[in-house]
Amino acid sequence: MTRTYANDEQYERWYAECCRCGRCGPKSGRWPDGYICRNCADRALRTRGTCPECGQDRALPGRRRGDGVAICTTCAGFSQTFDCSRCGFEGKLLGGRLCERCTLSDRLTAVLDDGTGHIRPELSPLFDLLVAMERPASGLAWLAMRPNHPGNASALLQRLARGQIPLTHDAFHELQPWRTIAHLEELLVTSNVLPAADKYICSFQRWLPGHLASIANPEHVKTIRLFATWRVLPALRNRAERSNIMPSVRRNAADQIKYATAFLIWLDKRDRTLASCRQSDIDAWYAENTEHTRAQVRTFLTWAMQSRQCSRSLSLPAGKISRQASMTEENRLAALRRLLIDAEVPPLLRVAGIIVLLYAQSLTRVVQLTVDDLLRDGETVFLRLGDPPSPVPEPVASLLLNYIAARDNMNTATNRDSRWLFPGRRAGQPCRPDHLSELLREIGIPAAAARGAAIRQQLLEMPAPVVADALGYHDKTTARLLNEGGGTWTRYAPGEHGRSPSSSTSPTTRDS
């Protein structure tokens, strides 16, 4: 909405040219160097450090005459102060001359009130987590987002505080909007208000009711619910017990449901049901669809035959396995060289790409690495990928150590002290492998092809059992890749060779 002014005098009262950015905008105030706009004032008040004039550690909103170096309000000659009226913190002030953290504390106290004038006791850990966040302004923006929507953060927190939403994962799976709910659920898990649960299983359980509601045929709804309950969800839970579920596994589970639904609708058009499905229907479906679609429906049909939802005499054609071509060794070395010397590539992508290119690690494993997986034994650096840990050569070792020392933890409440080597934006979660894969692709590093080139080169230089142990592969996988690549280490027996407990050394000092 455009604001109108009665005359030039009224306009000049509210607007002026900013002394910092030079743009004409709403006045935030008059500082020693002139009128300043709101954006520049906010940015200046969030600048903190040691004042080069007086040596005090405080906010540095002022500008030193001559060179424009940031200095404190006292040295800059400010007539006003920016100290919080409650805690004394110097920075941007909001209503009541309160800093952003005190304002966030007050608003959380209000929305988490259980009706007695106090925060609901079960939600106190969540309150402590949010108040301690690195950037309180982010918390204030989150609470204020979509104020008139029943699913905004403040409304959800109020319902939680008053017991209108049970503190269980199942209750959260029925709520919308799912993105806000997912973020809130992860915050509750991180603050130990809710027990730990796999976020991708929770995501699938939130998605499933909406999909079932979109199916018109009640019989199809019943069949798909049974398939999800007795086949898809148990498979997800079993996978979570063995290892971490990644986004691709969650997408695959949803695809199984979607394509099973599409198959039932397709049968309807042929005047068939699942119980009356014939071999000719199966053959027709396979002929009309892609290999990915066939694979997803194969899972559904296998379950249907085992549970006697359809005839057990149906024959399902075997699936085809397609493999992506790997990089050439020349391209792999060129990519490694570029990541080592190109300072314009973000450090996170340099480190992740080097781990893939050098150690043949999938991104699903890369994102699960923590800073504790980087080990030091004297001057030697090791990366724990298998047993024993793999040595890290220079200059890769220095790059890894510098990255850990200066990495950006996304400035969130829960990832500020994260141990993840590649922390994500979500509460207590690492970076998503699909997101990391896309970022690497943008800088010319196709992760799958790079990994294939790296593992094949390792197998040309070392026996397959040694590669399997050091890089965390299964020995059958490395043996198969060795045979495909025509390697020469064909008679090397697995196990310990030339090592004894007295002569072996193991890295014990952890880099934190």
C-alpha cells in the first residue's frame, strides 16, 4: 500500500536520504553522520566486536571519520544509547526499549501460557531452546508469520500450551500446514519434549492421510491403507533401525503408494479389480509404463499376492538394473584439483566434493559424518569411514581442519553447536543429501559418477577387502566392482595382514 502525504513538509518529516546507503527511505533516526534508514540502522546495530578506538567489546553502529571504520556509540558521539531496559544488552531495541531476545522471551511466555499465567511445564525446554537461539529476530519472524492463519506458529504453540494438541507424534501427523508442523515437531524432539523419531517416517505419516483422502473409490482406500500399514511403513521402520533414512527412501515410499493407487485406477478402467486381475493385465501394464513405474508397482503386487489380495499365480517380469556411467580418471583428478585450489567455491561444497572424489562416499553417508569422525594422531589426520580410519593427505587435511574451525552452523537455535560436519537448516538435522547433490551438480561435480570413478580407482590400487574395510563398503560390493573393472587383486584373502596389536597404531586424539 502506498502512503500519501498532504504536503512536502510532511514527506520530509518522515523520509530522507540515508547517510549510509544513499537511498531515500523512512527515517530511523538521526545519527552523528546524518539521517539513517531502517535497514542500515538494523544492520549497524547488529555489528559487534572490539571498538578500535576504546578497545571495548560492544555494538559498533558508529562510523569513524575519515576511513568509515565501525566504532562504538561513545566514540562516535551518539546522543542516545541502545541498551536494553531489562537485560542491558546493547543492540536493536523494540517496544519498551527491549532487545530482540527479551522481546522474544515475552512473546513466547504469552503464547506458551497454559491459562494459569505461567508456561506449561512440559514446554519449558522448548522455551529455553528458542530463547537461546543465535538470532532472536528469526524467532520473532517465525512467531509473526501468517498472523491470521490458524496454522501459524503462535496459534499452534497456544494450542499446545492449553492441551488442545496432545504431545504425541501421532497427533502432529494429523495437523496442517505440514511444513510448519514438521519444523515444530523437530524443535520439540530436539528439546526432548517429544521422544526421538525418524523425521522421514513422520513426514510419510503426515502425507499419507491427505493422499488417502484424495482417492474416490472406498475399496481402493481400504487396499492402499492396508498396503501402507503392513508393507510400506514396516519397511521404513526396519530401514530406520538399520541405518538413517534419507529423502530418497521417503520419496520411494510415497511413490509406491502413488503408483499402487494409479494401478488400481487403471484396473478400474479395464473393468477389473485387484482380486480379478489377470496375467494379461499385468503384461499390459508393464508394456505401457516406464521401468521406474514397473518397479514401484512390483512391490505392491508382490505384497498383494502374499496377502492374497490377488491371485498368487501371477508372474511379474524381472526388473532391469541401470547404472550411470562413472567419471574418467582424468576428469576425477581435474575436479579434485579444482576443489583444492578454487577459493570461490563455498568451503562446504569443497569439503563434501573432495570426500566423494577421494574416498568414494555416497552423499547419504557424507551428510552423516560428524566433527568427531575427523581424528588426529600427532601430525597425521584421519577420517573415520570404516575400520581402520582412512588417512587424509595434505592439503586436504588442512582444508578439513580449517572448515571445521570456521564452518557456518546456519545460525539456528539448535545447530549453533551442532556436531554434524554438514549441519542443515532444520533443528538438529544434517544437510539433506539431495540438496547437497544439487549444489555439487551446479559446480560441475556429479556425485554418483564421481563416486563410481573413485571406488574403481581405489580397487585398482588396493585389494578389494582392504578397500571395503577402510571405506565402509560391503566386501561383496567391492568384489563385484573389482570383477567389473578387471582389477588384478583377485587372490587377496580378507582379514588382518602384517598387523599386530603391539605394532599397530590407532588415531586417538579427536579434533573438535
